[in-house]
Amino acid sequence: MRGKTYTSVERNFLPEVSPDVDLDQVRCMSVLRVWRHRPSDGNVQLMVRGAEATRVVTLNSTGSFLWQLAEDHPTLQQLVERFATEFQLPWDRALRDVLAFVNSMIAGEHLRAVPS
């Protein structure tokens, strides 16, 4: 059985983002997924097609906010700043929440962090 072949771009994806990373040097990119914004509650639903089935991942309001921002490939610095402003959070709390979201999305292969 052959192993996965990686392109030069894929080798640059970060497997996780640590709190000590230079936030201006990492961009977030959503992995191509079918998604929709539900006007009834403002949440985003991701349609994830796997090898055996399609599943739906529903993001809450904060996750939906960050997901929609990621569509523009922002730096982590930009994500944290916008998140802190939108939800009126102190910087350290916003950083912790954004990193938790980004890392969970990376683990689920819904988002990628790329050094810029």
C-alpha cells in the first residue's frame, strides 16, 4: 500500500498552533467544504464528506463568526483582534479561545494554518 504523497504546500501546514507562535506569521485557510449559514440562529453548518458517509458539523455563534472570517485567509493576529472586538473579550481570553477553535478545526481537517 502506498503512503500519501504530499505537495510542497501541504508540508507547510501546521499540525497545531501553539500560543507562542508569531500571530502575524500564520494565516488560516478553510479547507474546501460545503457550508451554509443558517439565518434562523446565525450558526454555520459544515457538510463533511467522508469515505463512508456525509456528516454535518454545526458551529455555535462564536465558531460561526471565526469560520466566516477564515474565508478571507486572515492571520491569527487578525482573527484574535476581530474576535476580541466582536465579543468584547480581553486579549488573553480571545487568544485562548481562537487557538482552541483553530486547533480543533485543524484536528477535524476543516481548517489549515499556514506560515506566511
